[in-house]
Amino acid sequence: MVLLRKIKIPLLAVVAVLLSLCSPRFYPLEADHTFRDDVTYLASATLEGRKSGTRGDSLAALYIRDRFARMGTVLLYENGFQPFSLVSSAVPGDGNVFVLDDNPLQVSRDFLPYSFSSRERKSGEVVFAGYGFDIRSDSLTWNDYDSLDVRGKWVLLLKGDPEIDKAESRFAPYSEERAKVLTALDHGAGGVVFVGGPQYSETDQLQDIFYDRNSSSYPVPVFQVTREVGDKLLAPRGTTVAGMEEKINTRERCGGFPLPGRITARADVVLREVVTNNVVVMVPGNDPLLKDEYIVVGAHYDHLGWGGQGSGTRAPDTVAIHPGADDNASGVALVIGLANRAAHTPLNRRSLIFAAFGAEEMGLIGSKAFTANPPVDLKKIKAMFNFDMVGRLDTLSHALSISGTLTSEESEAILTSHNPGFNLAFSGEGYGPSDHAAFYMENIPVFFFSTGAHSDYHTFSDTGDKINYEGIEKIADYAWQVISEIAGRDQPLTFREAGSKIQRSRGGRFKVTLGVMPDYAGLEKNGLRVDAVSKDKPAHRAGIAKGDIITAIDGKPVGNIYDYMNRLKTFSEGQTISVDILRNGEHKVLIVKL
Ligand SMILES: [Zn+2]
């Protein structure tokens, strides 16, 4: 390998020869299943995107458990299932009250609370404050709160923005409800009521309550009402919701006015818990002493379901099955293949635990449930391998990223010695945007294999036809060599710390930070230029580098420092977001764990 690289044969030719000749063929042995079969089933419409707690999620877990079981592996926990619960959605409770003057309104028909509303009863005057913007950017100045006193009062705000029908609305970064609530709070508002005009939504349907993977609520009540209710509030001032929307949109006029009405309201939102499972099995080792040490080999099987608001999709406006073929049917197929190999060639001295984690997309909940209630003594787990998005091996570059390589003293040497010709990109940190993070936090050396993010990441177009199945096979074969060596060594890997384990919480108004020094002067017009990257902060771990231009966060455009900050305001610690960047003119999507 090293020798071949020293003589000047073009690298790609070497890689192609090595991958085709030197890799022993690697097929799953159980029945006639292939990686393609596993990905095809897991990413099928029947499973509807495998959202935690849904039927498709359960079907996926059953399928994986049965695949493991037929190999003759030992089923851990309850027949191979480790159940755990999590919040997956929000529904209105029985205690919702909304009284306009003396008229009680009907929940679901006239009004709905937001999942991030406070639960406190609030009574007070109402001020109409347009779209509720307070924007001061280079290209746009718009303050709806100018000369309004909203302190302690309800603000009535229009949903959306004046350029709602434009793909590139200048207002887009500020028009999400959470951003507007934050702005209202900045101005001292005591409660927020949203209403949508006909240009925002013709039908005037109340938007279903959604849970945005974030249990944090604001210190004020937040509701949405129908246009009929909004019109009642505006009527004494001789106008309507449609009228105000039209006026503001056509004349670009900001601002608002006090209203004579009075609102008394209390929100009641029930965060609904669902149960899902990790699927966990073992292939025992054959060394009398070392079999009591374990290596965990895992991949998450859940995904985003039908997408939509709050799901983590990068296209929240399109409700469609998100097949998650690469994310992460590919990793599960690979782990099933490895389990099959282990079960049929029981040469491992240490025991191997194979795990398909649930609820990774909801915030690494499954892997944390595993380490919180492990099937074996955590101290006996000597390494963890995580495969997340391994289905897009590029046939030209053969680039394979492995993270956590500095979490043991021996990792990089072992990985390098078995490399059959991948263009390996090592990153040392043990913390990262997937399930291995939970193990690193327990001082376990981790290996995170991935072929990287792409434009289909977290969209409905992450489909099976784009998967490189031979690539999965090559990665599986390589990983098998590495796992076999680590399972058979006399001594376990020597753990060492590589990067911070817990995000330091910072004071101030921002709950999260990427850890970059942006170009405050706004010299770059296509986005936000990164002038420096702090070591071991989320941006650094995700591979963002000095000189990169951030053009979008979680699929939404970032044009300047204000956009960037407003975007970050809407996220919280522990969330995983995508960051679009331009690097030397090339568009890339990186995944950042906050
Ligand atoms: Zn994902």
C-alpha cells in the first residue's frame, strides 16, 4: 500500500485496483440478503421514513431484530429490544382558554397555542405590531416596534413576511414564529398572538401544533388565531387582517397601533411521549478472559418520517416521505452485514455487541438510553464503531471520513494499516453529530465512519437509487478488518480525551454558538465569511474552515451577520443542523452538532 503510493502511479488508478483486487468479497451470509435488500426495505414507502414512535419505526426495528435473530446472535435486553420513551409531538391539552373581551373562543376552531408557549395565564391589552420585525441589516431596516409601547401587553402579529411569495425573501431569516417571539420579548411584550393574512395562507387554516424537537418554551404565552378572530380585534380601528397585510405588503409600511380589545388566555400543550427501541444483540467472544470485554458496533435506524415542521428536514414546506436511504438505512445495512459476518466466522476473542439505535434524529436519544442503561458493564466496553451515512462513497475520490481517531492512542495506526485504498479523512474529536458521542462521553474510544453530507441530506430525495452498494461493501470489509484486530488484541485500546465532551453553556442571549469569528464588516456579499474558527467548537468539529462563506443554516439562507445570529437564536444545545458553505467557489453542506 505505502509502497504503491510512493511510485508515481496516479492515485485513482491505484485505488481502483486495490479496491477491486485486494478486497475479499463481502456478502451477507444469512439467506440471500444483500445490502441493497436491507436498504430497499428500510427506505421503502411502507416504513414511511421511520420516524420514532410510528408504525414504520416499529416495523424497521422488528425487521432488524429478525435479521439479527436468524443469524443466531444472542438477543440482549427484551428479546433484542431496549424500549425507551421520548417526546415526539405536541397536542392541545384540556386547559386552553382564550377570551377576547368577554367572549370565550373555541380551541382548535378559533385558536391554538404553540408548543413553545408558556403555560401561564395572561390578561392584558393588545397592540397590533405588523409583522413583528425589528430588522437592522445592511440591506434592510424595518422596525415594527418603533414608537409602540408593548411592555406587558399582547402583540398581535401577522404570520410570514411581505415577500412571502418570493423564493429569496429578504425577510425570510426573521419571519419564523420563534424569531418573532424573540423580537417581541426583546421589546417587553407579555404575550404573542399570530394571525395569517390571505397572502400568507388563502385557507386560513390554523397550523397544527408541532413539536420542534425542543422542549424549551418562552416565558410568555404564544397563540395563533383565525382571521375571523384577528378581524374582530382590528375592527374598532376600521381595518381587517387582509387589509393590513395588503397595506404593509404593497407600501412596505412597517409599524402598528394599540387596539381597544383585551385578551385573557392560558395555553395548555401536552408533549406526547412515544416508545421506541434500540435493537441490540451480541456475538460472544471465544477467549475465556477477553470475552468479558465488548466492542459495540452500531448505526441508527430512525429517520424523519414525512418531514414537515419541526422534524429536522431541510425542506419543511414539503410534506413527503423522507426515505433516509443514506441516513441511515445504509449504516444499518452495513451493521447487519458485519453481524452476519461475525456470527458465521466466530473468530473474535472479545464479544461484539451489534446495535441499531432509535431516535438518533430526535437528539441521539437511543444511544444515550443505551449508555444510561447498558446491557453490560460500561467499563467493559472497549471501543464503539458508529456508521452513519455510509452509502455515498464517491467512485472517483473514494473519500471516507472517520472521526474519533484520536480517542485512543492506537486508532490511527490501526486504521491506516488496514486501509485498502480509501482516501481517508481522519478527524480526532470524539464528540460529533451522531450516536458515538454518547460513548465518547463515557471514555470509550470511538470510530465514526461516514461518506459525508450531500444535497439530499435530510430531504425527501435521500433515496435508495443514489446509494453506492459496492461502496457499502468496501467500507464493511474495511471496518471488519479493523474491528477484528481490535477484538483480538491482547490489550484493549488506550482511551484518551480528544476534544471537549460537553458544550460549555454560555451566558447572554444566545443559547448556542458555532464557534466561529464572523466577518462583522460584511465584506462578503454572498453570505457570511468565516474569519476564524475556534478549536474544538461545533464549527471546527464539523470541518468549517477559515475563509469559508456560510450561505445557509439548516437550509435557510444566511446573507449577513444578522441573519446568522437570528438563525442561531432559533436552535438550542444538542440540536444538529446543516450549514451550507462556499469554499473556493464550491458549494458544500456540513453537519454541525450544536
Ligand atoms: Zn440524520
